[in-house]
Amino acid sequence: MHEIEAVAEALIPAQEVLITSHLVPDGDSIGALIGLALGLKQLGKGVHLCTEDEVPRMYRFLEGWERIVRPAAVDPIPDTVVLVDCTGLTRVGNQLFSLLQGHPNIINLDHHTSNEFFGRINWVDEKAGASAEMVYDLLRKLGVAIDRPIANAIYTGIITDTGSFRFSSTTSRTMRIAAELMDAGIDQDEIRIQLFETHTLEMLRLLGESLRTLQVDPNGRLAWISVSQETLCRLKVKDDYGLFEGLINYPRSIEGVEVAILFREIAPSTIKVGFRSKSWLDVNQLAATYGGGGHRKAAGCVIEGGMDEVVERVLTQTREVLRNHSGD
């Protein structure tokens, strides 16, 4: 049986379903979560949505976002749990992990190459441009009518995770689904404005401060940016995923740069590291060295240590990988 059919068969008899995703939710996780929830609700299911971190402001235009609650509000845990866009069970956060560990009926729906296959049913499609793309296929398999709210959520997931269809993860299938979502009546103006044309003054000030930290290695193939807690506090910026998603694209866009890295202090002695490559380097392997993962050209991890220490460790390893690949 194909994995999508196994997922559909598990959801058809379910009366109550919990849908959740990873810490620091992004556009794909939120879009997939909401799209699936609205679809299952259309089928008469009782649906509960939960993430350990708040929904970033930029995604709060999607219908249904306000139903996403914190772990303390989920009691009891339903018999069926779906994790979307999540590489491993520990990625949901400590509170949710303690509630879900040992759960006998977890469905794992994801498109990351680093997925740990932790569910009773594992549908992992590395060729999908986004987890939201997989949700679309699942809803069609279940006979759900793709209305505007569902289409808006799924399209948001796809357009954010494919970099507005610029990344190599974009396939002809991705584009066909996008066209079908447009036919379903997505609100293109609202999506464009909320995702790409709305910035707070704090966001722009953070961009200015962050670009001051931009450095490029002498070989020109590696560039990085760092953001400290001191900077966030001084600018009175809330640690919101939407603020940081685009920062790494600036060093990545420099001519000749193959690898861009964003170092972000999320707590004292805790650094979140984001990796992006432009063409050939597999940054998923770099992130995996530190217990992280993601995709070949976009991955991340969390490393314990001070900013200077972590930056030096990661840059040293990245330089070595770049040298080994080029043979110089």
C-alpha cells in the first residue's frame, strides 16, 4: 500500500485528530497544519491544532490560525495524531514531546530528507516541494472540496517553502498544484501583501543591524550574519520566525557565495544556526553534524555554546567542507 493511502485509511475512521508541527513554525508548517485541519473539519472530524511556539504574525491572515493552541490546552490527547513538516518527534518541543512520547498512533507527514521515520505511519516524500503540497494530495484523496480558506493555507505553505517557486525543490507537480489552487480562488493580493509586502519598523531596524554583522570569507564562497539577544532586546524585537526567514538570503545572494549561514542567539549560550547553499553543497549533512537537518540546500540546527565559540566551530567545519569539495 502506498503511504498516502495508508494515511487516508487511518484518518477516515478517526473521530478526533490532533495536528501539530515543529518548534518555531514557518509558512509550510502553518499552511500544511491549517489546510489539513480545515479539510478534516469538512469531513466532520473533531480537529485540535497545537504548536509549542506561537503562530508568527505574518501567517495570522489565514483562516483558522486562532485555533492553534499551546500544549497545556490539549487534554486529553486524541487517539490519532498527525505531525506535519516535522523531521523528528523531539522537534515538536519539550512540552508536546512529553505528551506524545509513546503515543501508539502517530502519522508522520513530511518532505525533509532528514526525517527520522518516527510514526506508526510514515509518509515522507523528499521530492515534494513542501509538506503543504502533500496535504493537498491527501485532501484530494479524501474527497475534500478545496475551498478558498484551504487553498490559501496550502498555497502559503508552498510559496514560502519553495522561495516563491525559485528553489530547485519546485517541480512541475508543484506548479500544477499551484495552478489548481489559483483556480480554487486563492486571495493572491492578500497572500502577497501579508507574506512579502508587510514589514514592521522593528523588522527593518533588525535588518539594518544584522547587515552590519555581514562577513564574507576571503575565498568568497562563504558568508554569514549573526544576531544576538542583546540586539533583539535593544531593538525591542520579539523573536518571531517571520523576522528571520529572509535574513539569510542576503549573504546567500552575494556573487560567488556558495554557503550562507545565519547565527541567531535564541537563549543564553544557545545558538540557532541556519544553513543555505546556492548550488552544489549539501548543507543537510553540515546540520546533521550538530543533530539538525532539513534539505540539501536549506537546513538548520541548534548548538549549545557562546556566539563566538559556535561561529568559529561552524565556520571551521564549513571551510573544510568547501576545501575538500574543490580540492584546494
